Amino acid sequence: MMMRDSELHDDKLQETQKKQQPEIIAQEEESGQSRTMTRRNLLAVLGAAGLTAAAGGTLMSFVGLPAAAAGNSVNANVYGQQGLNLLTASDPGWVNVLDYGAAGDGTTDDTAAFQSAAAAGKPMIVPRTASYYKLSGPVSLLDSIIGIGMPELRMDGPDGTDLKRMLLIQNYQGGGLHVTGLNLNGGYTAGTANEQSHLVRIANSVNVFIHHNVLQAPYGDCVYVGSDYLAPSENVHILDNVLSNPRRCAVAVVSGRKVWIDGNVIKDPFPYVATIDLEPNSASSGSDIVEDIWITNNEFYSEIYFINSYNPNTAYSNKRITIAGNKGRARYFFRCNSAPSITEQVTIKGNEFYGSVSDARMIQCTNVTKGLEISGNRDYATGAAGWNIGNTEAPVVSSNRIESQRAIAVSFTNCSSVQFTDNLIKDINSSNGAVRFAGPQATGRHLIAGNQLVNIGSVGYWFGGVVTETLFDGNVTECAGKCVQIDTAAAGSDIRITPSNLFAGAGTPVYGGSNLKAWMTPEIQTKDTVIGWGAASPVAGTWKRGTILWNVQPSALSPVGWVCVADGTPGSWEPIGSAGALNGSSLKLKSPNGSLFIVAVTDAGQLTVTPA
């Protein structure tokens, strides 16, 4: 059961502010970097009782910990795997903003103090004060910035312009720059003048970590990842933050490669752009690209698209995007715009979605051209619209649960080689089908297998265009109307509906079966007809016309099987042929006394009867 958005925000903030004993856990990331701090322990370390900071002074110490080795940096001491080391006044590895004149009283403009401290090119310590640090312009970071006790930095007079950006990370090429332990408040409440006042702006930089912060109310994005048309930012980690109330996006990736957005709590109440926007600028040089993105384990509330992939660069696709383990509400969960928005290799796995508006939709991807996998998701949205997947080659849609009273569950448009397997779909009612294969172009080579449709109203599966070389196997379809409908526009389709399918409920198994090239099972015409096996024609039970029982113990000149030619209990049955009775030129018959004769025809057209 999901918590309310306010509860998520409060719990995350309290968790971030807890002061517990230090705990170093080495956890190797896919990037090769070490994420050594748990969700709780970073601020526990920085806010522990042994850490003191004197306003206007330089005394800092970790009581009871070994002295720092010569030359160790804040990054090595705090984030290193060898444990915490002593920071002393003589250690040149850090600066304190209070030593540069910052007041943190909510009245004094602290911009110049922060700019001077950052210009020193050393990790910057920001102690918490009784009020907040007032900023009126950007602070360019050359190294890490670390908050002690979650200090608040608040932008004064936000207007959406680039002059009101807060923290700038530009052209950083070092081993690791961290922004952590801060409450960045952009001060946005209303207005649509501009959208460039970001809280953290990263451009043409590598190895940047934004974690364990509260980032709120920017007149732009909470975190912007870009290039300044130089090179994509790379190895960027946005981890375990509270991201709330952005005018534009919680995270905007305009140019990034290897970007992790993980474990954040996100609230986006403004229906503008997207909560997480993957949208490179239109550039022919390849400086602005979106590749290798992981969006995982976030909790979100959004009034717009949770994730939007839009790409005007026809030469450079958005690619290799993994969306896994996220949970929350939005208008759309994942949206990929139509052409020219080319996106490739998208995995959407293990997410839970609760739609927030009447037209909420989990999946709207009309141009993920290849490499689309949607598996293990749960869709409980309240919106009427279902998943729309179009213009995709070989999409895999498997093991999902769609449970909502809506018109359509999944629609495939102009998709080839669809693998639609092992999905559970409930409570859908549409004359256009709970699962749709639409045109106008012919498609084929689909595998539709192992799915379960429960409490379906008008139509279960609807084929609205020619479908070739398609296997429909092992599905359970409970439908009140038409379990499968082959529309007139699909005439000539080759859909091999095997006997292993089960058609339940009051609905017709297959409507429009005459539009198929060939029927693979009697149930296409009549519900409850089967193909089975028996040792003799039935003498009990109720049977439907069209049922065939093959002889499980055939012998020479015995019936090959039996066919029911009239409904009844047990119905009327006729034998099907005799085993070994017929070849290309003769017919073998057995007389009542058991004698065998061969009936043949000569070239002159005369019949001959000879003993066998």
C-alpha cells in the first residue's frame, strides 16, 4: 500500500537527517565507482556527535578515529573504503563557507562567500545554521560540497533565467565530485516566464554524484545533465534524494552517458515537460546524446509523464535505457514521442504504476524502433487508456499484470514479431479488444502464448489487419462476447489457433474465423468442441458436433477415430476411415466373416475384387 506523497517526503527527510553510528559499506557500481555509503550513514557520519564545526573557525575533528594520511582528500577520508580519517585545522583538503564570510542568517546575501569558498578548488563544508543561506546567483563548483546537518540554501528572487541557477558543475573531469547533505530551495511558487533556473546544473563533466539531498522548488530542473555542446556528461549518479516541486523537471538529461537515477522520492505537481526528461538538443555533432540510462527504485508522484523520451536527433538515437523497480502515480509512466523521436533498447521491468487522472496510461511508446522489453510490471491505473506500442520490431511484452476497469489493455500498431506471453489482464471491456493488433500495414511472426484474460467484456483479442505466420497457443480467455475477433480487414490472415487454448465464459471462441487462411481447431467454429483420444466412440457424456476422438488403440482396418455429427448425450458419432484400408490405387475391405478383399480399378476403368 502506497503512502501519501507528504508521508513519503517527510519520511525521506527524517531518514536523511538521522544521526546514527558510521557504517561503511562497499558496494561496487556498474560504472566501476564505489558507492560506499548507505541511505542513512552519510549524514550520520557528517552529523555525528564527534564532528564539530565552529562558526568562523576551522576546527573539525572525528573523535576516536585515526589521523589522516598525508595528502588524503575529503573524498578519500569520507567516501573511501578504508574508513574515516582525521580532519584537522592544518589539513588543507577542505574549506568551510563560514570562514569566507557566509552568515546563514536568511538575510545576508551569502553568494559571494560561497563563490569565494568554491573558487578555492577544495571540497567545501557547509554547516547548518539557525536559518538558511541566502543566494542571489550561481555558485560554480570545482570540487565537492558537503552539508553538515542538512543546511538550507535558498535562491532569492527566482525568475527562471540562467542567472538564478544555484550550483554549477561545468567541465569537471576529476575523480569524483559530490553534492550531498544539502537542502537546496529554488523558491519557485508560480510563474511561466522561463525554465532555466536549475538547482544543480552539470555540463561536460564526469564522475559526479548528487546524493542524500533535498532538492525543492526550482524555477527549472532539480538536476540538469548536459554538455554545453562540448561532450556529454558521463558517469553521473543521482541517488537517494528528495526531489520536489520543480517548475520543469526533477531530472533533465539533455546530454548524458552512464547516468543513474536511483532511490529518489519524487513529487512533481506541475504538468509541464516531464518528471524525468530524456531529451537531447538537436545537434548534428553528437555532442548532445542520451545513452546508457538507469532509472531505478524511485518512488514518484507526477501530474505529467514520469519518464519522457523525445529525440529530435535523427542521426543519434536515445538508447540503452533501463527503467526498473519504480513505484508511483503519474499521467503516463513511460512516453516516447512519435517521429522523429527515435529510441532504441528500452527495458521496462518490475515497476508498479497507479494512474492519477482519467486518461492515465502506463506505456505510450510509438517509436521505440527496436529492443523494447516490457516485463514483470503491474499496472493498476485508473485511466481509460491502455498501453500503446507502435512501429516496433520484435517487442517483448511478458509476465505483466494489468488490472483495471478500462477499455483497452494493450494495443500493437504496425509492430512485427511481437512476443506477447504469460501476461494476466483483468476487467477490460471494449468492442475493439482488450488486446489489439491494428494496422494498416500487414504484420506477422507473432507469438501469443500463455496469457490469461479474466472478466473480459466485449472482445478479448482483436485483429484489425492482416496478420501472417502467427502462433496463438496455450492462452486462457474468459470473455462474455467474442474471445477472438478476426475483423474483415484481416481476411486472409494466418493465425494458428491451436487446440491448447481454453476459451471460457459465455463468449464465442472465435468470431470471423472464415477470415483465416486455415482453421487449426474446431473451437474456432463451436465452443466446447475438442480434439482428443478414445478407445471407442463415446456412449455417455454430452458432446458437441465437430468433436473428433482419435483411436488410441488402432489395429488393421479398425476406425482411425470418430467424429460427432450431432450434439447430444452422447451425441451421434461416425467412424473416420479404417486403418490401412486405402492406398493410391486400391481399397481394402473386410467381409462380415473376416475375409479380406482388395478392390482396385484397371486402366480401362473396370473394378476388380481379389482376396487380400
